[in-house]
Amino acid sequence: MSDPAAPLPTNLGRPATRAFEAAGYRSLADLEGASEQELLALHGVGPRAIKILRERGVALAP
């Protein structure tokens, strides 16, 4: 599990960051348990953003 207080990584890119924030994801902890498919469905989120989240320790659902 990631640090609950950790903000979204700055290297996600602006489109992915805006998409996450618009969907209510404000920190890494908010993303815990979200499915990869659910996140990829957000406009602006791609495989690179998912890779960055996994590298930061976010446990995404299959």
C-alpha cells in the first residue's frame, strides 16, 4: 500500500492528473483498489500513468 498522504506523482502528466482529480482521486491512497480498466477509461489516462502508479506502490485491482 502506498503512503496515504502522498499526493499524485508530478510525473504523471497534466492530462492524467486532471482526469484523476476530476474523478475524485486526489492522492495515491485514493487510487488503492481501483481497477486498471476503470482508470484507463478516464480520458487522459494511458498505460504510462498506470506504470507510474504501480512503480509508486499503488495496488490496483486486476
